[in-house]
Amino acid sequence: MPFTVAIVGRPNVGKSTLFNRLVGKKLALVDDTPGVTRDWRAAAARVGGIDFVAVDTAGLEEADGGSLEGRMRRQTERAIERANVVLLVIDARAGLTPMDRHFSQWLRRAGTPVVLVANKCEGRAGLPGLLEAFELGLGEPVALSAEHGEGLADLVEALIPFLPPEAAGDDEAGPEGVGVGPSSPSPAQPVAGAGPGSTGREGAAEAAETGTGRPLDLAIVGRPNVGKSTLLNALVGEERVLTGPEAGMTRDAITVEWCWRDTRFRLVDTAGLRRRARIDDKLEKLAVADALRVIRLAHVVVLVMDADAILDRQDLTIARLVLDEGRALVIAVNKWDAVADRGAALVQLRERLEASLPQARGVPTVTLSALRRQGLEPLLDAVLRIYGLWNRRIGTAKINQWLQEATDRHPPPLVEGRRVKLRYGTQVKSRPPTFALWVSRPTELPESYSRYLIQSLRDTFGLPGVPIRLLLRKGRNPYAES
């Protein structure tokens, strides 16, 4: 289990800014609005030669257990239970508040070692608050400025007494989003998760097609309030991210490493994607930008939709975006247990896909209920299948045999009385499958014929639902110079 440092404190004291500073990336959303962070997120950090896992948490507030703030506090409590050290952050410029005093006593009773951090100590404005921090009885506070990177050496010195012997100077830091606690697999030693079918070896063959040791990046996307966070919790078998009836619950893209059937996954829960014209709030714009970044970096994207509103305009927009980015797509119809006429709903889904998303013909579609944990294994089987196709490579001889048959069956069109010639083809890359064709006049080949070739490739080599890219290239004319 890696050495873990949880960053806690009341809202708007700079916890996420400190988290970003420690991990060296802008992973957590930062804004002046209190309560931006709602779920805890973890990432590998390395400061002053020390490797550890930094955990950003929601702001601590006194609230009823059933309220949003109360549920956020329970998430923070889980992160504290799994941490080796807690950094209690206060705002030195604002000075000590009754909430700081209350939660310092609460942390003292929790039993986890606490290091007091006085943030925003740049200049002289934070000096009175730094001196007040001694009243908490948590030892000498560490004065730093997370925004400007000042005082990190003092923070490292304060963490050294709590380090296990092997942590100092270890050069092997885990990837972004490494799990915290025994229920999450470490990058070096993945363990079976608590999700569905976590025993058995049936998925090893599909996983072996990746050819890499890195996890499968699986992004969960969709409109607000369709059950994305509930699905992630159902997969990992614990309440890892915040859920509730409120729309727009998730803001940060939360990453969780998990293992199923010997395949390592990096699951990413994202904020709900609404139509751009309806987004006015600055925080929502930041959350949507974070979700789009996740889609661009994912291997497979699960598009979650509500069974009561299958493939509305926004769902189609998201699906097109995923395919345009070249990601493998799986459609998950959630809340299937509440559908009265399931046959009619499936017919509607197929018709909408055929009419509005022809480039996704054959895309895997799975019905499930994340709340009841039904349909999870078929979903993961579909993810592994589409991931194997997305990684597939086809020999050049087979491609040229296909090219000959495709052009014999449907010859290229005539342009100015001369037929466009397709001379040669090969696969230049996978992820997604990308093919290059050498054409006599590539700019003259109609778009409709390119679509015919792509569909023929899909049918011939069994690539349903996978985005295919076709590059048209012009060969060198050996007589051009003479």
C-alpha cells in the first residue's frame, strides 16, 4: 500500500491548489467558489525525493448526514481512514475560524497523524493567522503558499517522520488516480476488485490483445443524472464517488484503478454533458472541459443514457464526439428495470442508431440497472470485446486482397473520362484502426466512395462499432522529373 497523504480543511482554503502543486498537474478544478471539490481524488506525487499518493478532499462542513454537504463529509472521512498522514489546511490570511477549531478537535480524535498547514502565507498578510495556528495544539504549523509553490521544503521536512523506510527516495511513483486503501489495486500489484465476476480468468485472452502493461482507460460519460456515478460505484463495489438525486453532482473527473478478470481498468467518472448553449455557470464549463479531456485520453468510452430518454439529441452529439476522437464506444442503457415495454425501447434504440449514427453501426449496446447491479458483466464483456477490435491489426496481404475484391464489386468512379485507380493499401496504425490507400488522384475520389470502402472494411474484417480512419495518399510519379 503506498504512503498516502490526505489534504483536508474547511471550504476554500486552497486544498485543491495544494493538491495540484504536489502532483505537478492541474488535475483538480480550482475556483474561488467554495465547495468546488465534492469527491476525493488521488494521484501520485513526488516532492523533495519523497513518493506518495496525494488525496484531495471536499471541504469539511457541519451539516445533516442526509444533505449534500453531509454526504461530502462522509467521503472525506473515508479518505482520512485510508490515509497515513492528514494535512489540515487553514487560510492564514483569514485567520483561525470556529470551524477550523472544531475540525482540528475532530481530527485529533480520529487518530490519524495530522500536520497543520497554514496556506496563503506569501507576504506579510498571513503572519497573524500563522501565529494563531499554534492555538490548535497540533504542533508547529507549516507556512506555505500553494499558489506560488513556497514552503514545500518545510512540508517535506514535516512529512519525513511519518514515512516508512522504503518510501523515501523511491523512484517508482504510481500513475494518476492510483487507488487509496486495500480495496484499490496498486499499479505494481493489481488485485481482484469487489465488482461483478471479480474471480476467473475468462477475460485474459481479450486483455492480452492490448500488448501493453498499462490499464485499460474506461471513461463513463453521458448527460446529467443518468447514473454515471452509480455505475462506477456498482463496478468497484463501494461508494467511491458521491451520488444522489441532484443533477450535476459530479464536477471533477474522478479516476479509480480497479481489476476485473485479470484485466486492469482505470475507470473515470465525468461530469454530465449538456448542450453548450445551456451552460452558463463557470464551474460547469470547467467540469465539461475536464470531461472532454477524459474522452480524448480514453481507450473505451461508455455512453450512459436513461432508459426513459434513449438517444436524444445530446446523446447523439456525445456519441459523435467519441467516434470523431477515434475512441471505442459502448452504449449502456441504464435504469432498464423501470422500463415497461422493453421490446419497443430496443427497437427505438436500433432505429435511432441506424438513422442518426450510421458510423456507429454495430456499436455494442447493453441494458443494465446500475442501482440494482444488474447487467454489469455483459457491459464489461462488451468493453473488452470492443477494446480488442479497437487494437486489431490486419496483414497487408489481406488488405490488398480485400481492396481488389471491393473495387471489382464496385469500381471507382470516372473523373473527366478516366477512372480513379486504387493501387495499394495497408494498415498504418491501430487504436483506432487506420488504413492508408495509395490512389492515383486522391482529391478526386468522392466522399461517398470513401464511405463505401470504410463500410466494406468493417464488414469484411469484422470491425462492428469501431471507428475506422481512411487516409488517401498519392504515389510518386517516376516520370514526373523527366
